Amino acid sequence: MAASEALLAAVAKLDMIDLCGRIVADPERNGVRATTAEVLALAMATEGLWAIALETRLLISALDQGAWASLAGVEHQQHVAHQLAHVRDLLAFMPSPIPYHRPTGE
């Protein structure tokens, strides 16, 4: 069953750093007191971070393959560009204090 709009609205309002900090600081007390929205937010974050990790691993692999060739072929360059775009899209949900400037020409 999909999460209700109210539950997703509650998830959107959470401060994930604060939530994680509270649970890490006192897991026996705060872990069991987590609301449904907090548990869902943690599950969604975990799923998203695993997706980022897996796509990053593929990106690193693609970049490694290019390190052995003096001139990467067009197919390899397209593969790397695709992986970069996918990792960038996956990271979009995370606010960052470091501004990202997309290169011109994309």
C-alpha cells in the first residue's frame, strides 16, 4: 500500500540530520519512539543513498575504464556522461551547501 499524502507531507517536513542525530545520541530511547513518518523518511533516505552508492560505483567503473585508454571512444564518453547525469539526478534531493554549476553545453 502506498503512503498517504498526509504521511508524505509529514516526511517532507522532517529535518533528517536532526532525526538521525537524536536516534544516534540515544537509540534505545529515541529509536523506539520514532513516528511512522520518521521511520518512512529513514527508509526512503536509505533507499536513495543505496541508489546513489550503486550508481556512483558504476560511474567510477566507467571512469576507470577510460583511464587505461589515451583517447576514450565516443561510446565510452556517452556512458560516462550518462552515469554522471544519473548520479547528479540522484543527488538532487539532498540540499548542499556547495553550489553546483552545470557545465555549459549540456
